[in-house]
Amino acid sequence: MGIGDSTRSQELGAVRSQDLGSSPPPSGGEVARAQPETERGASASTIPTRRPPRHVARARQLRHGDNMAEATLWNELKGKKLGGHKFSRQVPLGPYYADFVCRQAKLVIELDGSHHAGSSHDVRRDEFMRANGYSVLRFWSSDALRDVGAVCETILAAVDGRLAEDVVAADMKFVFAPARRSGKGSE
């Protein structure tokens, strides 16, 4: 090994120590990023999040509620069980929280109790969702408990595009929002 080789080795070592590539920073790295927001500690408060902490906390509270109809339907929707479509539960959309959302299909699913009958609040909410490109499918909570299979069939029809206009029936309501996708021609 010559004198030049030793100098070259030192230079390569210096370059390697400066080139961290995609390695995580030594102060927590991947572990700190993988922890839930509420467990990160005070130092993470400077990291911007997608949603305000109060919205995240409210969504978590709603997910842990004791609504049996939502829990029953969630068992059918979670883990891409329904036609391979991904659904999320208690998602903040604007000022509202959707019971279930399929973002890819731009579909909101709501389970309503009897206190929602003829609700002007629900009409405003549906129009907000439609204005933001989301179709809304509403079922009575009792129907989700009584016949979750029929509810899932209707959801699948909406996700697959077989429902393409507003529908109001005794057991469900569908508020259609035309897709804003480019590149697809009409038949």
C-alpha cells in the first residue's frame, strides 16, 4: 500500500461519512416517524400534519363509539373485503365527518338513525359532498343491522358505477356526483 493509497482511503472515508443517502437521521429516524402523532412528544409539534390535531382526536373518538350498525358494516368494508375497494372510517371532509369513505370511487357512506329523518343538516352536508366531487349513499342504521348483505350489494353497485343518478327510496338515499375524471369517454 503506497502513500497515495492511504490518502485516497481517507478521502473515501470522508465522502462516505458525508453521504448519508436515504439513511434515517440519527435522532430517532424511522422509529419517530412510525409512531402515532399523539406519542411523538413535544419535539414533533413543529412538524406540519395533514389535519389539525382536534380533527384527528374527534375522528378517533367517533371510531371508538358504540354504534353497533357502524361496527357491523365496518367488518364488511375493512381490509378491502368488499370487491377489493379500500374504505376508511370516520374521515374528516371539510367541516363534516363521513362514517365511511372510498376515496378512489369518491363515495361517502352514511348510516343514519331515526333522528336524521328529513334533516336539513343532512341536505346541506350532501350538497357539500357533491360540490366536492363525492357521491353520498345513506342507509338507515337498522337496515345495516338487519341485512348487511343487501347494504353491501348497494355499496358495491355505487362503487362500480352502476348507480349513476340520484335515488331516494324508503331504505336508502343516493346523492350522485358525476366523476370529474379526464380521459374517459362517455358511451
